[in-house]
Amino acid sequence: MTDVAARPTPSPQVPEQAPLLEIEDVYAGYGGDDILQGISMEVYPGEIVCVIGPNGAGKSTVFKAVYGFVNIRKGRVRFDGQEITHARPQEVIQAGIAMVPQLPSIFPQMTVYENLEMGLFLERDKRKIVERIEYVLELFPRLEERRKVMAGALSGGERRMLEIGRALLIQPKMLLMDEPSAGLAPLVTRTIFQNIQRLNREIGLTVLMIEQNVRQGLEASHRGYVLELGRNSYQGPAQELLHNPEVRRAFLGGR
């Protein structure tokens, strides 16, 4: 295993291509307080985009705004050509956005397979349930090996794989990932990022992720955004951000 995730192929973005997700000048927050102060972002089909920034910068609030968990006072959010600015979470899911939360979300007293079934609890077609679960198990051979094991007995990395696999059951057009490395050992973190890159290559999965592990998050991504105090600070190709002196000084301890 290498020390860092393999560098992704160049971003699939082309000038004529429309963004899959477009966040435009969004002000959002809780009650009367705006955490986001005019945030703008674009994610193109087939990209991995990483959002970084200090605690309190508004990173998680971006996801909550997209998913309809906070009030958007101004601005708009569009996904795959349709307005979702004030959509409810279920409508966002139906539009094709799945999310892997930062906090653990598995059911430890259920098996791996039963956890996957819970990801399709609204689906009534048993054939579709089996087909989609088997598809996810093909993507994650380790989960296939552990399909009858109680989820509570899985390692941290296996649990994160299970959470990613469950999110993929709805066949999303985009996956939001909130701190995929949270609580994981460095070696496990590298494996998770390698899996994200593999899914991006193999099935064209589009990913927008928040990540505190700045170096590995950017190394696994095509592009990145840096947020500070609810505003855009820097943005650009991930490799450029990694070598930006201000970004390095703020997040990587470099000069």
C-alpha cells in the first residue's frame, strides 16, 4: 500500500459542460443568523471535489443547505438542471444526491446484509433490493466476505465502506461525504480515499466531500474549495491548492 492515495486523473470538466451541482451566492444558517455568507461552488459530472477550511468555516452547513436541513435565505442551489433551493431532504434524495454523514450511522446489532437492506427500506420490489445489494457487494468485496457478520464487529474502515455502500444503493448521481476519514487510523484513511477514487474511475461517481485531513483529501480530488468564515477563500485544481503558500501555511504547516 502506498503512503498516499493515487493522484486522480485530470478533472473531466469541459468548458461547455453544465455543472451537476451549482451553489450560487448562498446565504444560509440557523434562525436569523447566516453561517454561509454568499458561498458559491460548482461540481461537474465525474469530479471529486474537496471542501476544506478551519472549524466554524461553514463546511457542514454547505451540505445541510444542499440537503434542505437549514434555511437558505438568499441564493440558489441547482442540481442536474433543476432547482432544489428549498427542497425537502426526501426530494433531494429523489433528485439523485446521497450523503454519508460524519457520525456513525450503521446498526451494530444487524448484519452487514441487513444494514444494506435498511438502505432500501422504502423499496417494495424484492428483486430490485437483491440486485442493488449484490451490486454494492461486488463493488466492495470485503463487505461480501463479511455479509453475515454483525456490523458492530466490523473495523472502522469496514464500517465506513458499509456506509458508503448503503448510500450507493439508491444509485445516486452524486455522493456527499462529510469527513470520510473521521475517527479512522491513517492506514485505514488511505484505504477509504483509494476506494473513493476507485468508484470515481470505475462507475463515474461524482463526489463532494468535506475533509479535515487536508493533504489526503486534496490528493484524492480533482478540485477544491477553501472556506473561511462562511465565505469562499480559495478555489482551484487540488494540486494547485496543495502548493498554494497560503493554504500550506494555514493547513499543512508549510511556509
